[in-house]
Amino acid sequence: MSELRIIAKQTGNFLEDFRPGQVFRHKGGKTLTEGLFATFTEFAMTSNPLAKNARYARAYGFRGLTAPPGLVMLVAFSQTVEDVSENARANLEYIDMRFGAPVYIGDTIEVETKVLNVRPSSSRPNLGIVHVQSVARKNLGADDEAVVMTWQRKVQVYKRDDDAELHAGEVAPDDVPCPLWLPEYDPARDYKSLAHLTSPDSYFEDFEVGTRIEHSRGRTMTSEHIHLTAVLDNTSQVHCNQFMIDLDPKQYVGGQLIIFGGIPFVLCLGLSSPDVGDNALGDVVYPTGRHTAPLFAGDTVFAATEILGKRDFEGRPDLGLLEARLLGHKFERSDGAESEDAPPGWKKTRIFELDRQIAVKRRSHYA
Amino acid sequence: MSELRIIAKQTGNFLEDFRPGQVFRHKGGKTLTEGLFATFTEFAMTSNPLAKNARYARAYGFRGLTAPPGLVMLVAFSQTVEDVSENARANLEYIDMRFGAPVYIGDTIEVETKVLNVRPSSSRPNLGIVHVQSVARKNLGADDEAVVMTWQRKVQVYKRDDDAELHAGEVAPDDVPCPLWLPEYDPARDYKSLAHLTSPDSYFEDFEVGTRIEHSRGRTMTSEHIHLTAVLDNTSQVHCNQFMIDLDPKQYVGGQLIIFGGIPFVLCLGLSSPDVGDNALGDVVYPTGRHTAPLFAGDTVFAATEILGKRDFEGRPDLGLLEARLLGHKFERSDGAESEDAPPGWKKTRIFELDRQIAVKRRSHYA
Amino acid sequence: MSELRIIAKQTGNFLEDFRPGQVFRHKGGKTLTEGLFATFTEFAMTSNPLAKNARYARAYGFRGLTAPPGLVMLVAFSQTVEDVSENARANLEYIDMRFGAPVYIGDTIEVETKVLNVRPSSSRPNLGIVHVQSVARKNLGADDEAVVMTWQRKVQVYKRDDDAELHAGEVAPDDVPCPLWLPEYDPARDYKSLAHLTSPDSYFEDFEVGTRIEHSRGRTMTSEHIHLTAVLDNTSQVHCNQFMIDLDPKQYVGGQLIIFGGIPFVLCLGLSSPDVGDNALGDVVYPTGRHTAPLFAGDTVFAATEILGKRDFEGRPDLGLLEARLLGHKFERSDGAESEDAPPGWKKTRIFELDRQIAVKRRSHYA
């Protein structure tokens, strides 16, 4: 069959394909199985029993095991990759990431994205920035249809053709209601009998503004990231196509496969979980977040949390709103340069930062 | 306990153990859990929403998430490994692989195999070829008991004793009905409202005989293959016993652990899925297929599909029967030799080919 | 925010924190999902159909797929790590590990541990030994609440401060009833029709006291162990924090990440399964067990079983009680020294031993 006509498929959009106001209804959709749940709740050492202990989750008024915010984020975000960032160089910023209805095993998540802004890079003619707003809903058409997450992000995207005209411009974001669903506080429930299942020192009363908590554990990532990323339907080739990298290593960050940003995002949440997230009933919003350095197989990830503020949670005297900044870092060989916050021979590299507002239980009501 | 009598267990059959007409009712059986489903549907980037989005699958008339053909194949095939190919050197050919009833989470698959032909190798006295026919059924004894898959294969098997007599000979294959179950087309269903969940350009009308589609993505396999193969109950030692290889590397293909053929089989199906399988309702039959080169950890797999033919699907004006050839390849360093279809310094090595007949939706009825 | 107060979190207890009689009600708890089930039943090549084939399990009188003892052990044991052994150097001995109620998908396991004995090391001032007793229960507060496992273990734990006073001393273990639940033998059931699903030569009648069965398969472990250990909520840093090792390799066994002992424990059970565990209805007790050498990524694990005794199973003429010793080993380069039980150039290193009492079906009743 030497006379076959060859069709070289391209996937994903390039910079010149995006138009302000354009809406993508993403392909696929994803039903949350117990397989996904086990893999992604737990590779990151999440310790909140809402995601691990069905007895605890039901006693609090959830229907059963409840997806932690990191899992919801991984599933929802990955649905947008093919259309938005398959041909991206980097994800620049997460903005106003809000959580809504709880996500349970068996729920099906589908996602839409609206293009808000397209602009060229000032310094690199083959790149530009796309700003999008995404909405993830569950169980469309069913009685429990609900928004589970909304977020914006800015992403640096390659042009297919350096000389192509852009559809530069801007539209306003939609107002998408995404209120965090929380179970009612019911004094008749015996919450205290469950208090030993969470950390004794991560109630709202325990946090002090102006402190930084260095979380004790580190976790080394391996080439497992290729498998994890595939299972999420994240199709970006910089995470899984070693041959593409080998052909032109200088074109790619670090000259090797880069770990999908959702992995350190969720891993930092997990590492902080025993100290910060264990007694949370939900994450309300992540106002802003970004990756500040790439992560590669072999790196060990650590996390810290800065306590920025504490506020009452409106209408819920049993809860407080904790404002925190989650920081991720790794260590690299310093090649002689000394660093104050790293052991001799090493330097500390920040890889991730995320501002969080979390609904945290008060000891006065729960323990 | 120095006087213990030692029993060195052997597993699997050798060439001289097979007899034409012999039937193996394979041990174990396997219930399809959500864990298996998540792992094996998604490591390969399968994009058909029947396997990922329960809302979509139910709207089409399936009971829920439906195992893609690649997952059915991996589970059913692996059940036969201990008896048929634990002591094999290579799997030579897949023949007449047919799919029947849909497989859902919770279904239990059990497999039988009949030996059709045994013959010695003409050139190598320690090897021969066994030709078998296998049938996989689900939910034996239950109301929904059904054949889910039948296939034949030829496998090159080692002798235990080079001088042993063979039970050479041949019997005819059984006639095993295995009609592909497909949901009825119901004009009252609102299929069009789901059309955004699949590729817009992979309907039956979109394919043109005489074209080859180069699928855009590559996927690097890692040592994850050892774990994946174990989870499938595939016990063949050439996939997971590095010490055995280290003792006598020259005896083994490539002198290293070889990746179980089911992995590239399913990975090529997955890589082709956005372009070819996304709008399929089912795979009808794979008339023939084979592995043409081994795959090792570190290799990046690519796929292409040649469109061989298009036919009406009898009794189903909403569908067409697509005849295609799925090809898998990887790139290897060329050591100087130049190649037309590979970048400089590389050569393209075909690893897999599979003829497929697929029941594909027509845009006229579904979008 | 340069004036942040830094809180360096520590997790887990050090030797001086333990007091005889102290009780830990461990955090978290864990609901057994189908994801956990698939991963941990099958990475180890377990072949007992009670854990793989729901049709078989139900036909025998179980509610459905039944967690094999190795999975129950991994989940229950891991719950105790943060409190008991996060700061341990080594796990010295498993003692009187008993299995009770069957564990099904959806069951939630929670664990308590009592400190029995604390004593200093005679030779190393920064270490000592803690002896604990743990009890794992399922579905607390529900109708099917039950003890699923009890065990004792001795663990070598670091001191936080070499000069700290210990709470040395001893209390007696609790008497915790943990009878193995077994389905009734019912002559009306057609067990024989299922006999092809298990090994034909692993009934009670097949074992002979004074034999050692060398199991045929080996399984190479990879860096997958980091992921597996995280998914189990085992937080011990020696299994997953490569940076900690790199800072001071000499402080750690082998100067590299060590594989969590639960992994070879369960892997040896799995490798022995086709020959010894396939026709068991349950494991009754493991009187004693220990790790005798560390396991690292890249090692290939093999197993053997010595038959120590055979006894009637009280009240169950259909079963026998098999007393066996499970042995695990790997091979290391011998650097010149020859060894009788290893190929030239290699030496055989025992890594694990476990005494088992198993309830095994009699062929007379089941096949």
C-alpha cells in the first residue's frame, strides 16, 4: 500500500486558534471510579478521613467517601488539557479556583472552558498567553446535577505558525455560582467519638497568624508520573513522550519529561494534610497559585504552610475560615553556593505556591 | 531441617505436554473491579466515552461504564497464560479475535482453551508451535451468562526435554457463536446532545479508504509494565523475573525483561482511539494480528491506522463497518544508517500490527 | 513575611514517648475500595479465587470478593505506622498475628494499639525496642462490626534525645478474641463444579510433612514500592524520602530507600499461593515472622514453603490445619564466594520468614 494518502493528526489548539469568547465543551467526561479514587487520594498521602473512612464521612453528613479537593482538581483540570494546553509550554497561574458540590464515587464530571483573553508574548514570537475560565459540573441531567469546581488559568501556548495572526482581545469572565456545599452542624451527632481519627492539633483554634508550619514529610516522585498522568486523560506530550524530548532536548524545560503540574499541586496538599487539612470540612477557594520551578522524576517534594489570616465562617459558628499559603519545594545540588535554608551542598528550590481558604472545624464543637 | 525433601514446582506446560483436542479450563477467573477498570482503560489513553463517562454509556443503552475491547482482551488473554504460554518464547499470531457481550464492572470472566494443533519447529529442536482456540465467558450460571470473546492464537513454546516425543496433530476449531452485542438505535434518544463528548471527525463518513492516519501522540512505557502484568495475573516470567534474565541474558529476547504483548496491543488501540475508536460502538473482530518486534521499558510507542475498507453494517443503517489496520512502532538509534520515515539518527521499528473491523457511528444518525 | 514564627512539625513517636499500657487509637481508618483491592491483591500474584472471582467466593458462602490475608495485613498494619514506627529503624518480629472476620470491599478498618513493653538497646544508646499489641476492627457501630485481625510486633525505635529517660517496663497483652470466620460446609453446594478454578495439587491431602516446596516464580520489585507504600498510608520516611537518604546515606540500611516490609511479606504469600494458598479457606494465625534482610528496588523475590505439620481442624472434617513456614529470598552477587544453593557468581539471601497455620480444603470434600 505504497500509495496511501498520509494524514498526520494534530491534537490540541495552538495560540492562533483561540478566540476571546470561544467556548470549549470538552470531550470525554469522567466517571469517578473507586480505582481513580484510591490512586489519586492516596499517592499524595492525603490524611483527611472524609476521603478515606466511609464511617467518618457518613457520620459527618456526607453520602460516603468524598473526593478531596486535590482529586476533584486533577480530574476536572485534566479534562481541559487537550483543548487548552496540549500545545502549551507552561501553566502560568491558577486563579479563583472554587469548589462547590461534593464529589462521590460514581459521579460523572464534565467540563466547559471559555476563552477570556488572548495575547502575544512580548519577547518570544512563537508564544503567547491564553487566559481561560473553566466550569466542572457533575451528573448533568440528573437530580443531583451541580457545579463542583470553577477556575481560571493563564497558560503560555505555542503558535503553530510564527507568522499567524492572533485573535487578540478580551471578554469578561462569567459569573458562575459555585458555593461550597457543607453538611449541617448537628449537635445531636456524636462528633467527639470520632475525634481520635484526625490530628489533635489542626483545629481552627490551633492556627496562629504569622506562623509557618514546615510539614515533616517528603515524598520522592518516580517515573510513576507518566502512568498517573495518562490515567487522568492528560494528553500533554511533555509528560509522557520521551522520544519527542530526545529529538530536541533543548526545546524542553530541563531537557527531560516534566511532571504534570497537577501532581505537585496535589502532592503538596497531601503533605500538608496532617497539619492543615485534616480537620477541614472543605476547601473554599484558591485565589491564586503557580508553579515556580519544574519537577522531575527523582525529585523529593516537601511542603510548608504559612498562616495568613483567620476569619469567622459566615453562618457557621462551628467553623472558621483559614487563609493560608501552601508552598512546595525540592532540594537541588548547590554546586558550591551555600544557602541558609538548606543543608550544606544543597539549595532549596520553591516549586509551587497556592493561596487557600479552608473551612476548618473548631475544637469547641467537634472535639 | 536439613533432611527436607525438596519439591521444585514447575508451572505451565511445555511443548510435549500439549495434545490436539485437549481442553484447559483455566484456573482463577477474574471479576472486573473498578480498580482494574481504571488502570487498564486509562494507562493507554483510550478516549471512547463508553469506557469513561457513565452518563454517556447509559444514554447509548449500555448498563454503565463498558469495558473497551482492549481491557476485555487483557483480562481474558491473561487467564490463558499459565496453561498455554508460561513457557513460551513468543506469541506468533492472534487469529479471529471476536467480541460478544459487553463487559461491565462486577462481571466475572472465566476462560477455556482448546488445543487445535501441535507441531515441531523445523529449525530449532527445543521449540515448536501450539495453535489454540480460547473462549471467554462472563457470569457463568447467572441470567446474563454470555460469551464475551473468542480467539485463536499461535504460540512458540519451549520443550522441557529436547528429546521428548510430541503429540503432533490437528483438530478443527469449534464453532463458537460470539455475536457483538450492540444497543438498539432509538431515534427518540437525544444522541446529538452528547456529540461534543467525542471527536468531531471520527464518524464513519470521515474515513477514506486508502489513507493512513498517523496518530499524534506517543507514550513512553516504564518499568510500570511489571506491575501491570502482575495485576493481570499474567505469570510469564520473561515479563517480571529479572534474576532469571541476569543468569543467561543471551537466552532472552533483547537480554532484558520484555513487555507483555498485551500492553503494546492495548496501548496502540488507545493511541489510535481519538482518531479511530472514539465514535465506535464496538470492535467486531480482529482477523489477524502479530507482534513484529519486542518492546522494552523506556521505549516510546506510536501508532498509525490504515483504512482498508468501508462496508454497510447489516441491519444497522446508523452504523458502518470500518476495516482498518492498526500499526504500532517505536524508534531506535540507527547507528549511521539513514531511514526515510525517521528523523536523522533514528530508525523506525514496527512493533505491532492488527487488522480490525469496527462498528462505527454514522454522523447522519448521531451528530 | 520574614518574621514568621517557624513550626517544624514532627510526626510519630520516639522511644522515650512510649509508655507500657499506653493505648493509641490510630488516626484515619481506611475503607477498602475496589482500587485498593485490585492493586494489592494482584501485584503479588495471589491466586486464591476467593479474592479474584466473585462467582467462586459467593458459591463458597462468602458475601463476594474476599480480601486475602495479605491485603488485610497491609491495610491494618499500615494504620499503626505513624504512631508506632514512623521513627523506627527496623521491624524486628511479628507475633501471634490472627485473622478473624472476612473483609469485603466497602468495609472500613480502624485500628488500636497497646504498648506492652519498652526497653533500651543494650548496645546502641540511641535505640530501643517497643513491643506492641494491635487490634483491627471493621465497621464500628454497624451490625457487622467485628475484629478482623490482631497481632503483636516488636520494633526497634530511635530516641529523639539520646539522654532522655525511658518509660521502661511491661504490661500483659490483652486477651482479644479473634476467631477465624469460615463459611459452613454444605454438602448441597456443588463445590466440585468449581474445582478447576484452583490448583489440582494443593489440597490438604497433597502436603507431606518434611518437604520444602520451591515456588516456581520470581517477581522483580521496582520503584513502584514508593507508590504502593503511599497508597497504604504508610508514612515512614525510609520508604519514600530519597533526599533524607542522600543527606546521610550511612545512617540508613543499604544507603538507599528500603522497601516497606509489608511488600515482601505479601509478595512471598502471593508467590507461594498457587502451591500452598490456592485451596485455603483462610489463614488462621502467623505465630511468628521476621524480615532477615532488606529488600530494595531491582531485587527479585522468590519464595519457598516448608511443611511443618498437619492436624485435623476441630469441628470441620472438610478442612485440615496446615502448619508451614514461608521463606522469602533474593540473590545477590557473591563476589567470588561460592554457594551451594545459588548459581555460580551469586549467593542466596533470605529476606523473610513467617510461620503460618492455614485452613486448607480436603480433596475428599471439595474436588
